[in-house]
Amino acid sequence: MKKLLPLLASLLLAMPALAKDEFHLYNWNNYIAPETIKRFEDSCKCEVVQTYYSDNEELLAKLAAGAKGYDMLVPTSNAVEALIKGKQLKAIDKSQLPNLKNIDPRYLDTPFDPGNKYSVPYAMSTTIIGYNEQKMKELGLPTDTWAVIFDPKYLQKVKGRVTVLDSSSELFAAALKYLGYSANDVDEKHWKEAADAIKKGKPYWAAFNASSYIKELTVGNIWLVHGYSNDIFQANLDAQAAKRSFRILQGMPKEGAVLAVDNMVIHKDAPRPDLAHKFMNFMLEGKNSAELTNLIGSGNPNLDAVKYIKPEILKNPAIFPDKAVAAKLEQLKELTAAQRRLRNRMWTEIKAGR
């Protein structure tokens, strides 16, 4: 026994510490505050492991290819519809979500998920114009129209200083709005007009960029973007923190824009659906949801969160649109398989420069 004790002691020392429970969150870039993550980790005694995507198409493609290991995803409404049709999601146990009562009923029981069997609203954003206030004033360029993104007469003044989202759905929506059509127009003739508008603008753009454009705006390399409202909000915060001489502002196009409602869903093969439900209920608490808006600049479907949101953010029409602006916003609808093939073909031609 005396000989065995030192051996047992050495074996115990060699054993790794018990691993913490892990919650795997597949999320958009910059879509939750580090402070919020830390608080959830403390409450669930687990570690949040985040991986990121920059577009719904990227998320759908990865899951279609068989990616696993994710507990929770945060897709936009039209992508939720595609995931439900593809049988990629696990049904939610609402008995574990007492805070679901905090969500504005307008965002519940939608056509893409009747009865919210699979999804719970997380946050909202608009896809709009972001710009360097100083540079756009110097150049005398408008910041309230999609023309500044697509029309060469404006673009020639900012050539190489513009980025657009690397997202066919978002860029076609912006082009369709610019041309006076619905963001959900599926007329092939109108799609060709939108593709032509994109091709005319492309020579003036620095890149198709859905991830690092926040940093490019912040450091002053890029002056104008087609981007998400919360990303543009973040770029301005970063510019202020770095004591830049300029501000990054949000421009709401007068032609209208896309409204994205992002939702928490549980992957069908989630290793820890119990932690996914805990995270859902945690994010449905008013204070936690408000933190998302205050620190990230996202719109918010949570009625209990409003009293905790900074007044200056509540007044921002890009984050909380008034009735006139909201009337021109559209949520993207899911395309049919045939429409998706056509859009993908047009997108490939655009990216290839044909």
C-alpha cells in the first residue's frame, strides 16, 4: 500500500483537470458583448465557445455540408425558414423559457415559423449605408440614398474607398430598392437590372466585405459601406475609443432597406440543448437583451429591454425606425430552389467580372 500511494498520487497529478461544460454558439461577427458572455458563463458554470459566420448563405452552406457540434445558431428569419424545411433544427421546449413573455408579439408567430416551434427572436438590424462623416462632407456626397453605392457619378469621388457586403441576398436587395422595386422582387428581368447596377458599381468598390469592414471604417481606409446597422454603430464606437478625428455615421436610404430579425435556434444535433435553452432564457431577460443594444447597437424586439436602453440609441432611426422609415423596410423572404440557382449563377458572374 505504501508503494501504491505515491504511484496513485502521481497518476492523479498527471490527469487533466475536469473539463468545463461547453456551450457552442455559431453566431454573426460582433453580435454579443464579451460582458454578456462572461455573465452567462458565470451563471451556467460553463464555457461559451463561439465560431462566426458573416452571411446566412455561409451558415446554410456549412450546415448543408454536414457541419456539426453547434448548440445554437442565430440565423435571420428567411434562413430559419430554410433550416426548418431542411430539418436542421430541434424543437424548442417553451416550458424552459419563462422570459419569452418579454418579446413584442409583433415578432412572434410569423409565417416563417408559426407558433415559434423552432425559433426565438434575438435582435434586429437594418442593412444601410455607413460612412465617414468628415470625408462625405468634404466631397459633398449624399448619405440618404442607395445611389451613392451604385451610381458612378457619385462613386468616382470615392473610388477604392467603398465596400459592399459579400452577400448576394443583401446586395441584390439594395440594388432592387435603388431601382424602385421590392427587396423581395423575384422577376428575372428586374434581377438582371439589379445585376447590371451591381456591375456598374463594382469597378469603384474596394471589396466585397462582410467581416473586416468595421475595422476598415474605424481606421479610415474605407469611407463608405453597404453594411449592417450594428456593425456601423460598432465602427463609430471603435473610432471614438481610438480618438479618431472623424465619426462613422449611419445613413438610412430614402428608397428603403432590409430589416433583419435574427433568431436563436437549436441545431438538431446540438450536444447540449439544455445549455441552449438556458442561453435563450438568459438573453430574453430585459437587462441582458438591453446590453446587446447598448454595447452592439442592435435593434431590439424585447419589450422589457426598452427601459434599460440608452435614450440616445432609442432615438436612432437606423436602430429603432419610426413609422415612416419602418414602412419602407422589408424582411427578406426565402427563395425557391430554382430562384436560388438563378441568383447563384448571376452572383458567380458578378464576382467573376463577366
